[in-house]
Amino acid sequence: MIKIAVLGHGIVGSGVVEVIEKNKSAIEKKLLDKIEVKYILDIRSFPDLPYHEKFIKDFSIIEQDPEIKVVAEVMGGVEPAFDFSMRCLRAGKSVVTSNKELVAVKGDILLAEARKYKANYLFEASVGGGIPIIRPMFRCLSANEITEIYGILNGTTNFILTQMVQEHMSFPDALAQAQQLGYAERNPAADIEGIDALRKICILASLAFGRHVHTQHAFAEGISAIELSDVRFARQAGYEIKLVAQTRKADDDRLIVFVSPALVSQQNMLAQVKGVFNAVLIRGNVVGDILLYGQGAGKLPTASAVVADIIEAAKHDRYLPGFGWESCEENIVVPQQEVAARYYLRLRNCIMAQVQKIYGMVEFVAQDDENLAVITPSMSGAAHCVLQEKLEQAGGQLLSAIRVLDI
């Protein structure tokens, strides 16, 4: 019998127990063995639950129990999740997690510890929730060199932007609705400022390119400055505004890794991703473009991915060779000042001739009584800042600057 422990009984932790009980027969057929949740670690008590006798408050019970082969860490945050995960791995127990913050910050250390103690550290649920992303990259696309990844990796921001497009809601109103529906936290900063998506793209970049990408070296810009006029002008030009996470190799072997709002062509697959759904476009040098699409969050979709990793870890009770990435202390991320892009600009107190004199042959997007919207030629982030200063010195006002996604 496979006996497991679950660290945390929040939304995902309770979902893990629910999925195992609901699909126990099917899971056991895949395992060719019985499965049992032996312990659930939580500081709270749940006396009304039918499995209340499984709850414990002392982690060392799990750590010291030789019957526990797999531990699901669904606590969130870096500590004590990191300490507990390390102790499990040192005891030869495989760990599976949905904890994107921990994987993004300490993934290289945990993977090295798993290798050392012949266990596994798996984290399918940390990036796409219920969307299989990690395993397809590791297994199904292993014959490819992955060259680029683009993703809509946060359902909260995608819901807000969808409401701005479809319901003509302002950003504050769309955010309030997301909070009312439970899609956004009371403090939504990690979502709307791009931090959640940044953690996820750093994990994907580390896996794709083999070196740990530190979140503090990458760049995140959120969606709080986007206004309805930007959404309207973008649509008039054949684009949708999305919060896009992206990574690719630069010419000098450094990595481009960042999250920002972007104008995405309505012909692009990513532009069709609506509501709370997520999608990841992976570009391989042999297979071309692969789009993975589905619910990126939620209790049962995320728990589904955690349980899939539990099955994987139970079936492979020794370390999976080749999985993961190596530590890298140096900064291997290209600064945003060096990254080139075309920019959508919404301007005030400007005429087209004046803008062309400063930016060159810009593409006209739209104009109303107050705003002029254009798209610039490709330029570096540093050049964009210099030209913005020239525009302001000439009396113009830059109201919005959004990158254009050219893929």
C-alpha cells in the first residue's frame, strides 16, 4: 500500500484528499497498488470531517514514519514549506507541490536534495494548475530544443482584461467583480502586478534552459495602469491586451524573462484565451508551436495535478534522471533596457508629425478628441525611455506604453 501525507488543508490540500477519495479506484489501477492518506498536517482542527482522525500538528511524525513514501506540500509560502520539504527529501520521501513561490525561489536546492537522497521533487501544479505543462515539457517534448515560451499564466488578470473588453468595465470595477466571484484575493497585488505570473515563467525558463532563474533578476509589470481607451484602441487595430509571460534565449546565451501587458494580434492563439483560463505556447525547434490550454487555478484542477504527481512519485520511487535544472548564482537575465519591442503608445498634446519626428515611422492606430494612439518601430527599453523624455520635452504627454507581442 502507498501511504502519503498532505501538508496543509486549505483549498488545494482539501482538494487533494477529495480527488484521491473520489477517484480512488482509478488511481489504484494506475498504481497497481492501494493508496491511503495517512496524515494531514495543519495547525487547525477539523472535527466535523469524516477523516478528522488523520489530522496531526507535529511534522516530525510524518518525517519519522517509514511508511510515508510521498508527501504533498500544499501549504504555500517559502517557510516552513521549504524546511519541511528538505526534511522529507533527506528522509528519502518524495515531495510533490503546488507551491509556485517555493519552486521559483528554492527549486534548484530542492531538486539537488532530491537527487542526493534518491527521491523525487515534482511540481506540475505550480505553473498551470490543472493544465499539464511540466510533464509535457520534460517527457513529450524531450526531443526538442525549446526556444521560446509565451504564456497567459494568471487567471485573475485574464478575467479582469476579458471583462474590460467584453463588458466595457473599468479596471477597478473588473477587479472588484473578480474579488466578489472569488477569482481575486482581498490583497490582489501578486496577481495584478504580475508577480504570480513571474514566478511561473521563471520556473518554466529554469526547466527549459537548465539553469535556475532567480525571480529578483526578472522583470514584472502588471495591468493596473491599463484603461478602457487602451482596450478600445487596441481592438480597433486588431489586437487584444493580455498579461503575457515570456522567456527565450538571447544571442549571448543569456535569457530574456519577463511579464508585462502586451498587444496580442487577434489572429494569435493567445488572444482567444478568455476569462479565468490560462494558456502556454511552447515553441520547439522540431515540433514548432504547441498550445496548452485549460483552467490554471481552482481547487480541483490544481489538486488534479498534485495527485498526478503523487502517482508519478509512487510509481517511480527512485529519482527521475534528467528532471529539473542546476543552480546558478549569477544573473543570466537580460535587463529590460536591452530587450527590443515595438510599443503601443497612447499620447496627449501630440500631433502625428511631431510623433514621427521623435519616433520615426510610427503606425497610426486611432485618435479621438483627447488621445492619439500609435505603434512604434522596434526599439530597446533604453531607447524607449530616451524618446519618452524627448516627447515630454516637446510638450507631449505619454499616457500608456504597452509592448506589442510579435511572435
